[in-house]
Amino acid sequence: MIENPLFYLFTLAFIATFFYFLESKTELKFFKYIPAVVIIYAVSMFLASFHVFDTNAEITAIYKRVKENLLPAMLFLMLLHVDIKEFLKLGKPLFQAYLLALFSLVIAFVSIAYIFNFSATTAAAFGALAGSWMGGTANMIAVGSALNVPEEAFAYALVVDSVNYTLWVMLLLFAVPLAPLFNTFTKAKSSGVKMGDIGCACRLGTKRYWSLLLLSIFISFLCNFAANTFFIEFSHTTTIVLLATLFGIVGSFTKLKEFNGSSEVATSMLYILVALIGSRAVIESFSGLGIYVLAGFSILVVHMLIMIIGAKILHLDLFSISVASLANIGGVVSAPILAATYNNSLVGVGVLMAIMGYLIGTFGGLLASLLMKLAHLIPKFDFTTLYI
């Protein structure tokens, strides 16, 4: 059993580093279906479930401190990538498709929460999942932390994210040859977007790792100081998440977005956070996992139906709604791949849509969780009355 807090952190850092290099330095097809971030969480959770990590006061304290300081630093660096001005250049059809994807996901989460009668804990866990499906893993962690999602429920949500995401990517790739038929059905015109000079600002300039580390730590200090001094009546974690998001948005309008290397530093922080959270997820039973996966699949079905109906009304093509959907659910890794299957010149569309998720995901997840918790207030219709 690991009782020393520094050795505890070293073990988590080793797990994160090992699987990061295994994914990035090899060509294993395995990681195309189950990304390294999921494996890192699973291994950390596995060790915790077998009580490899002690839960003494020292380890508990360092877990809390590292999480509170890394979380706002990571969010700030992630949001430096957002370029709202470039996103608005996408044009009306793609902008409509992106909004439709967001709208349909919120409706899908709330409707399934109503049908499945989610408890407050389940609603919070699926709020974290909504953060991931509107943004990415960083948003999932931010929402889960802000809502104090129990470690076991968060682990279930992460499994749902991985399983259903894999199925969704396969379905959207399978649908690519059906684009002409679908476009005829919706009477869609070509999106007509020309990506030319549109790209990711995070690739400009030289790498400035030390500057980014110093700045992100300073932002983390400011967020925690403000949460402890000026916003003590609010949840501490929710406050630092929202403040870090605000600082990140402001930073994205400055020269800071040109600092190359922010993505690498933020990803390193993300992997450590994933391992850290997994180290507290002691799973005693997987008896409730099946209903989580079924609910996640049902959310995707509702999302798909709304997207198809919306595409018919707005005359959107299959490319626009597919990339908009995967930019939310899959993120910056998979959306460009899907875009490239239609046309290599459209890769930037997937990149820009996915990067916007870093901004929207946290707020979207928190909103979805609130609406899911309120869903049980809606009276349920008694279908037996139809036969009286």
C-alpha cells in the first residue's frame, strides 16, 4: 500500500506518462477506439479499487490541493486556443449546424433524464458527460468537480463516454457515402465554406513552456484566492472553474493565444488530473453500469433524430451536421478526421468547431445538469388512461 503522498503523486504521474507515450509513440489501433485518457483513468481506478493507495490524511490533503490548483490552470490554457472571430467565418450553414448540435444534445440529455427518472447523483454524473459531449474531457472534469460528482458515478460516466463515443464515430464514418442521398432528402446546398487561412492559433510562435507554466499557476492562484476571499458563499470548485474559464476567454483575445505549447502543457495537466480522480474511484460493483450505457445510447438516438429533423427544416447537408455533432461528442481529435473523409480542405472546420467546445462545454454541462435535476418536476403522463 502506498502511504507516502509524494510517492502517490509519482505513481500517478508515471501512469499518465507511460500511457501518453504509448499512445503517441506507437501506432497501436487500440488507441483509436479507447484513448489513453480512458486507460489512465481505468488503471488508476483499478489500483484504487484494490486499495493500493492509502486514504490517510496526507494523501487526502495532497489530492485536494493538487486538484484545486491544476484544474483552473488547465482550463485557462485550454481556452487560449479558442478563436471566436475565426469561428464566425465558418458561415451560416455550419453555424446553424453547430447550434443545432448543441441544442439537440441539451434536449436529449433532459428528455432521457425525464424518461429514466435520474436521481440527483445520476443527473450530476450525466452533467459531467454533457460537459464532455459539448466540449471534451477537460470540461467533463471541470463539470464533475463543480458538481461534486461521486467518484464511482464519474467512473460510470467515463465508461459511457468511451463506449458510446466509439459507436458514434463508427456510425458517422459509415454514413459518409450516404451524403448525396441525405442531401437530396434535406434539399441541402453545399456549405460553401473555404477554409484557406482559417486555422488553429495554437500553432503560431515558438514554444514557451516555462512562461505558460508560470502564467497558469498565477491564474490558478488568483482563482483560488478570489474563491476563498470574495465568493465564499458559493461552491469553491464551481467558482474556480468559472473564473478560470473567464480568464481563458479574455486571454484568447490577446497575444497569449499565439504562445505555442499551451496545448501540450494543458494536456499534461489533464492526464494528471484524470489519474488523480481515478485514484479515488473505488468501484465495489458494476451492477449499475448497464443502465448508464443504455441511457447514454438513448441520448445519442434522440440527438440524431433532432439533427435529422433540423437538417430537413434548415436544408443542411450531411457534412455540416455530422462534423458539428462529432465536434461536440468526439472533440478535436476525431472531428477533423471525419471532415477529411469528405474533403481534406475542410479539416479546419472540425478543428474550429471542436475548439469552441472548450469554451461552451463547461457552461453547457452545468446547464444540462440543472435541467436534468428539474426534469422530475414535470408530471409524467399516465398512458393507461388511453385505454379507459
